[in-house]
Amino acid sequence: MISVFGSANMDLVAYTSVVPGRGETVTGRAFSTVPGGKGANQAIAAARAGAAVAFVGAVGDDAFGPVMRDTLASAGVDVSRLRVVPGSSGIAHIVVDDEGGNSIIVIPGANGTLTGPSEEDLAVIGRSDALLLQLELPMEAVVAAARQASVPVVLTPAPARDLPYELLEAVDLIVPNEHEAAAITGLTDPGAALKALLDLVPEAVITLGSKGALYGSRSGERLRVPAVPVKAVDTTAAGDTFVGALAVARAEGRPQEEALRFAATAAALSVQRKGATTSMPTRPQIDAALQ
Ligand code: ATP
Ligand code: RIB
């Protein structure tokens, strides 16, 4: 089982050929409302990739809350630890350009009310193979979860923020993209950044978009996994899909390289579809693409 302590957002997505600058108005091509948020995305990616998953988080008592709960539940995610709090759910305002690239503004809403896991949350987390964390909750909540979890902790350090020592000390595997890796280490070369990350945590994967991913461990293992060549339509949640699938493959005890290929295959399938939780592949789809 995989547990996720993280955010749920409603993604309000504008698809446009021209991304507006300050003071500029443009006409876009399409709009969609899609459940997302890095925590919910990783939970759904892991569930579709074949694991039992529990999600610990919060939604607001607005119209979006029940939609996000239903989306998680329909993917088979245990939502018994999902709180409903007064006020707005988390919102992500997303612009997707014609190359499938995105820019995002996140308004935390209900996610911002979490201060840490409760005793009941920790009991659920303690029954899992790994706890997945991201940085869309208040830092004190993320630190509390990482330090109190009795299972391996996987951190996606996104959106990029300063990482306190108390958090890094409790992380087993960190999975930044290349920009987050550079922000953490001050090094733009991925190989050098990977080495610096391993001074902070025992294992690291740097995802490199269409260039694949780099893995390293303190025990000296180094792997480079290429991306699967595909035409990207929308890369939103590629990183979340990668992490969710990677956690499943590791929980199944697969060798490191095989686990990374499984994750890269799931992520490549996700970039060919629009949206966050709408883009994640199922286990049969990942297995078929791996053949
Ligand atoms: P996002 O923030 O958009 O969710 P990210 O920046 O966290 O993504 P990336 O490094 O862009 O993460 O992508 C994660 C993984 O997804 C990559 O390591 C790769 O395996 C896969 N991926 C991303 N973009 C592509 C692409 N254009 N083609 C194939 N695979 C891709
Ligand atoms: O990682 C993708 C996610 O980031 C989106 O679903 C959006 O909610 C933002 O949080």
C-alpha cells in the first residue's frame, strides 16, 4: 500500500497558442476543469498503476470538494482520511501552450489548513510501504508527516521552496525535476546536482522532461533512464505520474532500473493526454506500453 499526505486542487486549465504577458489579453483555444493537485495526482497515479492507496488531505466545503473526493474514490483511493474544511478547496490556475508546456498559480485553500497528520492518519500511513509527500501543504505539516512516519518517505520538492534540515533528515528518496534540483543544490548540471542531493538524502531521482531521468544512491548506484519518445500534448502532472508509478514499482520489489522504466513509461503515456488526473494510465496500459 502507498500513502499520500498532500494537496488536492481543482485545476482550471486554459489552453492557448499565445501565453499573455503582463497587461495583455489573448484569446485561448479551450478551457477545462480537472481535479488535480500534486498529492491527489500522485495518489491516483499510484492507484491506476496497481497499488492500494490511501490519501490524507483536505478539501473545502465548496462545489469542488465532492468532485475531488469522488475522483479519488473512483480511482480506488481510500479517502477515509480526507477532511472537509470550511472555505474554498485548493485551486490551480493553469495555462497550457501549444508545445504542451505549462505555467501554474496555486491558491492553497483547504490544503493550507493542514498542520500535520493526526494519530488516525499516522496509523494508516504506518501500514503502507511508502509515504509520498510534496510541497503544496504548509511546510510544518510536511515536516511533521515526514518525521512522524514509520515508513520510507518519498519527497517531490515541488513547488520549489527552501527545504529545512528537519525535513531532509527524514526523507529517503527525493524526486525533483531539473529546475527544482538546481534550486536545492545551486547546480545546473544534473550530474553534479545529483551528487549534491546525495549529500542530503540517501537516494535521488532527477527528472529531465523529454530527456528522461537520472537516479543515484549513496551506495554508489547511478542509472540514466531515457524518456519514451512521444508527442507531448500536455505535460501537467508528468512528474506526479512518474513518482506515483515509481513508488508502486519499488513497493513491488522491482529492480531499480525496471522501476524507473515503469515510471518513465507511465509518465510518457500521461503527457499524451490532457489534464492532470485525466491523463494517468492504468496498469494494463503501462504493461502494454512496456512490451
Ligand atoms: P510537471 O511539473 O509538468 O508535472 P515535472 O517538471 O515535475 O512535470 P518532468 O521532468 O517534466 O517533471 O517529467 C517527468 C517525467 O515524465 C520525465 O522524467 C519523463 O520520464 C516523462 N516526460 C516528461 N515530458 C516528457 C515528454 N515530452 N516525452 C516523454 N516523456 C516525458
Ligand atoms: O503537478 C501538477 C499539479 O500542480 C496540477 O495538478 C496542479 O494542481 C498543481 O498543483
